[in-house]
Amino acid sequence: MIIDCHTHIFPSRIAQKAAHDLVHLYGSSPVAGVTAAYLSEHMDHCGVDRSVILPVATTPDQVRSINTWILSLLSDCDRFIGLGAMHPDFNTVGDVETVGDELERLKKAGIRGVKLHPEFQFFYPDEDRMFRLYEAFIEHDMLAFFHAGGGGTWLKEIHGTPERFEAVLDSFPKMKVLAAHFGGYDCWVGVEKHLLGRDILFDTAYIFRSDDGTKYLPDDEIVRMVEAHGSDKILFGTDYPFRRQDIEIANLIKLDLDDSDKERILGENAAQVFGV
Ligand SMILES: [Zn+2]
């Protein structure tokens, strides 16, 4: 089974605007369509069984409506695995239980985690503002799936550094954490120092060499870091629509790793994490 744990799609009515905004923010164009229909067709073509949809709320008032959209998407198509949207400032004026209520609403639909993006949502993972959310994630057994490291032409400073994720792991050892882009896009020296071998999941999204000239981890470094971290803590992800799933599968398969490691990374680990 092949599971892509890192994809982005948008509701049809905002798809064009979303694609345009992404080009503006990242400076690179999507290589595939940004709606559910395009992703589903792409999965057929590439032999991917399930894709995890990661929604990002850029303002707190978007959280509920994005989650309602995710729930409707999941009820229409069982090939998608959804994560919920969450925002550092979600419901700061209301009672704390409302965060838990939203997590429970997601959980009832089988959703096992939420996506947070330090660079789009302007927070440091280890700042006090986040702690009420982390406590709620632990209480409701939800995975915190973070964008990690750089990746954005507008960034003057990276909020989600390996050092800050290390501080989160130290303070919240019971929280399930995934740091995308192998622990931190273009921060891999820091990953080695602060996160490698710790109890944290990584994905492989946007780390392979690509002819678009973006920063990448060389194959021999990936192999060495997989072996040092543990292949049971690494999930295959692509960052669709910025990368094609077939090319990324080929990139993973050509690594000098045991077949059993590749099978874990390509699907077995994600099946366990997301309850497939
Ligand atoms: Zn992404």
C-alpha cells in the first residue's frame, strides 16, 4: 500500500485563487491540479492508494469552515485521509473547552490529527501561546502535524526550527508530533543536531532533488539519516501539487535502503499513524 501523507487541495470555488496565491508565496508553480478531482486522477495514474489532505487556516475564523469542508470531502471519497485545520489563536476569547469540542468533532469523523504551519500562521512552536493547544492535543490524542523549516520566498526568519521543535518535545513528551520535510526544510544540519533519533515523525515531502532547482537532501544523506532516525518514524509525502507522486515514489525506491524500510516509509507507518 502506498500512502502520500502530505498533499494539499482546495475547494473548487477557490481553487484558481489558491493556485495563484501559492505561486506568489512559494515562487514555484503547482505541477498538478489543486482540486480533489485532479488529485484522485493523479493517484490512479501514479498507483497511490491513499492521500492525506493537509489544510492550513491562515486566520482563526477559518478553522471551523475548513474543517467542515474536510469532513464533507471525506464523506465523498474514502481514498482521502483528512487532517483538521487549527490555528494558534483559535477561540482565545471563549472557553478552552471549545478547542476540545472542535477536536472531538474531527475525531468522530475518524480524523487523527491537525495541521499547523509556523510560517503561514506566524508562531514559534515553543511559545507559551501554543501550550493550551498542545495540552488539548494530548488529551484528545491528536497528532500535531507541523510544517517545519523554511520554504517560502517571503521568509525573513524561520519560526519552525529544529531547535524549537526539540524544546516542544522536551516540554510535551506525550504529544505525537510530525515535523514535515524531514524535520525542517533546508534546516537539516539542525535536524541532525536536535531531532535525529528523538520520538518524532518526519515526512519526505520536498526533500528530493528536483530539476526546478530547489534545495534538497542528497540521497546518501537521506539514507544515513533514515538509518540514524529509524525507518519506523518516517512517512512518505510529496507536497502535491508541488511535486508529482510518481516521481517522488521513484525517488524513494531508488534509495539504497532495505525493501522492508521502503515499505514502512511508503505506507506501513502512515497506515498505523492514520488508522488505515
Ligand atoms: Zn506542504
